[in-house]
Amino acid sequence: MSSKEFSTVEVSLGDRSYPVVVGYDLFAEIDRYVSSRYEKVAVITQAEIPWQLDLSVEFEVFTIPGGEDAKSLRVVDEVSSKLAQFGLKRNHLIVALGGGVVTDLGGFVASTYYRGMDYMNVATTLLGMVDAAIGGKTAVNLREGKNLVGSFWQPKAVFCDLETLKTLPESQRRSGFGEMAKYSFLSSYTLQDLSLMDQVTKCIEIKAGYVASDEREGGRRALLNYGHTLGHAIEAQGFDRSLTQRLTHGEAVAVGIYFAAKLALSMDRIDETRLEEHLQVIHGYGLNEQLPNWIQRDSLLDYMKRDKKSTGTLTFVLDGKEGLEVVRDISESVVQEVLSEF
Ligand SMILES: NC(=O)c1ccc[n+]([C@@H]2O[C@H](COP(=O)([O-])OP(=O)(O)OC[C@H]3O[C@@H](n4cnc5c(N)ncnc54)[C@H](O)[C@@H]3O)[C@@H](O)[C@H]2O)c1
């Protein structure tokens, strides 16, 4: 494989450091990596994902259901039992092949099975490549909330084969673009001028930097949540009302990014030129900055107060002269005013 066909970013975490490999046609490389290190492998994936690994060592494929509901303790239980029946031991490997649902669930299983074993992510969605597969946050959902049970458990390697994006539905591609738009404000790069491979690599470099400096999100890693206070509120309202025409995660984040910029403008943290830059990036990715017409504005504030960065008051990641920063205890009336004009 020539050096042009792939790039590697290291997530630097001392003896838990690992490579994130980005490129095209990586499946043979994945086989080489896995087969030279492990004797037995469990591949966790979904039936909807039209990509399969063919490994030179003993392996079996375990499928989980599609959709967010698969991130449950029930599925953890089912998959773990199947791994035990397969005879998977602590010195073997789990490969999570899929988007964020598969890597969150697979990573969580790996962190608990045999009290923690090696796993590797092969990301097949754009959102997975630039975000979910990297950084070691694993989780499943409870009825009471999303990602309430989880662990910090770093993979041994992550592979992002851009070839797999060829089969990704357009809505999922847009979801990845929403997260990529976010990275434009976490760096000084003009990402959109780059090739897809270089954009994905840059996003991973940025995320890897935040993970390396704040693995457990005690501080600056929280800046990766830019656009997520309103973004999560939009997503949560769509789920709670069981709407079929919801926004994907990244589409909701794009709206949230623009809202955070409007809020920053109203608080004199940024000027109109910077607000316009936000719009250009969001539109550059073909995304919309407006609230969807199904949204119930009256309850959005309550949803935003439930944001995980919040301690009961309104908390946003906001842009400013010194870059992004987590701003707590923002007055409800200020947020409400920006919301009513939005
Ligand atoms: N751990 C983290 O740091 C982190 C960060 C962001 C998001 N997440 C989690 O990620 C999840 C969302 O992940 P997602 O956006 O990747 O969605 P997803 O995993 O649900 O995948 C979206 C859909 O695309 C299908 N799919 C995946 N790859 C495909 C391919 N190559 N071709 C065709 N279809 C394909 C899947 O089967 C699924 O139906 C959420 O549960 C979220 O909480 C985790």
C-alpha cells in the first residue's frame, strides 16, 4: 500500500495510544493488522451494513438490530452470551464494524466482557469516522435517557475505509457533514477546500488532540459539543414525539451551531462577520441552519436545560474572541429572545 492511499493519526494516550487509519480499500490491511495479532475474532455489525470482513484467522459475525434501540442492556446481554458460546476469551479481539450504534455497543461489550478485552472499530459512517469511533466513549441507552450507561474504553485501532461511504444513505452522509461543520470552528483550517480524505483526517486529528488532553471529558473535551445544546434538544423532541421526519444528529447539530453563534452575537462575544462565517460553513456542507417546522418552541428551553453539560441551568459552548468556551448559567431570557427571533 503506498503512503498516498492512507493516512494515520495517533490518539496519544501513553500505553493506550492507538492509530486511526483513514483511506480507501483498507479491508486487506485490516486483515493483516488483526491476523498478525489475534487468533480469534468476533465481528459485531448490523445486517443493513453491506460490508463484510474476511479474516485469515478464526472469526464469527454477530449482528445486532439497526437503529438506536440496539444500544440497550438487553442487546449487550444477548451479544455477550453469544460471545461466550463462541468461546471468545480475554486475549481475543472484538471488531465493531459499523456506525456509531455498532461502535458504542461493541465498545461497551468489549469493556465489560471478561472485565475488559481488546476491540477495534471499523467505522462505516461519516459520523463514526470523524467522531463516534474515536475517543473511547462507549454507551448504551436506558428508557430514562440516551447514553446513560457506558464506559471509557479505548480501542486498539480504528480503521476508516472511505470506500464504505459509497453505500451510505444521503441522510447519514448529511449527519456526518454536521459534525464536520463543527470541526471547522474547533480549528483554524478551512476544511471544505480539502479532499474528503483530508477533511476526515483533519477532523480526526482535531478530535484526537482533545481526547489526548482530556480523555474523560473533565474540561476541554466538552468543546466537542459545540452546537449540541440545541442540537440534542431538537433530536430529543423528535424522539419523544416519535416523529418519522426527524433530523439526523448532524443536521440537528448544524442548526445548533448557528443558534450558538446567534447567541454569541447577542452576548457581544462575536461580530456579524463571524456569524456569517458560520452560515457559510453550514451551507457549504449543504445543511440548513433553520429550526424544522415541526419543532415545538415552547418546550425547547426545558430540553436544553437537560443537556449533559448543564447543571440545571442553561449551558452552551459559545464562540468568542479567544475561541470556543463552555459558558454556564446563561440567562433564560437571553436564550429565549434569540430563540424567538430564530
Ligand atoms: N461514542 C461517541 O463518542 C459518540 C459520538 C457521536 C455519536 N455517537 C453515537 O453514534 C450513534 C449514531 O451513529 P451513526 O450516525 O453512525 O448512526 P448508525 O450507527 O445508526 O448508522 C446509521 C445507519 O446507517 C447504516 N449504515 C452504517 N454504515 C453503512 C454503510 N457503509 N452503508 C450503508 N448503510 C450503513 C446503519 O445500519 C444504520 O441504519 C448514536 O447512538 C450516538 O449516540 C457516539
